[in-house]
Amino acid sequence: MPNLLEKKSVKKVKEFFKNINENIELILLDETAKTAKDAAKSLKKEVGAIIKSLLFKNEKKNDYYLCLVSGDQYISLHKLSKILNGNIIVKANAAECKEMTGFSIGGISPVAHANAPTRIFIDENLSKFTTIYGAAGNPYVVFGISFKKLCSITKGEIDSIVE
């Protein structure tokens, strides 16, 4: 297997942390973290401590919203739509995710996006964990971070966005 830490998408996340003076280490996994359950199993952590980075868009305006959701929760499109003044919200497809974030599904990082999302929403359930884990540009690479630090560096809005 090629050195995944040298992949362009992973290096982008590593550079992001370096540029904001955060000494956050990337963790190379032996098994995939393509899903929250996979990541939890690989890290030997609770599924809820895994950050799912989900991209949605406003059907009419093409505004994109990144939702950082606890791995054991499911996004509520109803709640998200309500927060966004009743706009119709749909999940971005794989091509839109790649174009907007610069990452492929399964490796979408909460940080270091190619294009900044219109808004970032953070599931309040992630605050239950001392350390939470997000994808770092590849399904085999993650990073650990505190909830407070994630909120600070993403400037995300903490909200009740799950069912």
C-alpha cells in the first residue's frame, strides 16, 4: 500500500493544522474508516465519538452546508431545513462533495475544504466525548480533536441537527 500520509488530500489536512499552529497528529489506520462504525472499530472507540462529515445543499440557491454529526446519530433534514428558514435541503452527491470539499465521500474532513461551505453545523452530541475523530482526507487516515477545538477551528454552529 502506498504511503497514505503522502496523498494530496491527506497532506492538505496536515498542512491546515500546521498553518493554524495546531499540533494535531494524523492517525493511519490498518482498517478502513469509510463509515463511522468502521472507524470506531479501527480506533476501538464508541461510534458516537466519530465525526460524520455530511454535505447538504439548498436546492434553489446552491448553498452548501457541512454537518458534523456524531457517528451514532442521524441527521434530521427537517431540523436542518427549519434552521435554514424552511429551505429545501438535499444531500450533495459524490461529485458535488468532491468539487466543494476537495475530498471523496468516506474521507471528507471537517477542515481544509477546497471551497468553504456556506455554513457548518455541529451536532451537540459530539460534546459528550473527550476526544472525537474526523476523517483526514482518506478512509484510512483520521485525527483526534476535542469538541471545543473542533468548534473553534471550524467556526461551526452547535445545534440540535439530529433525529
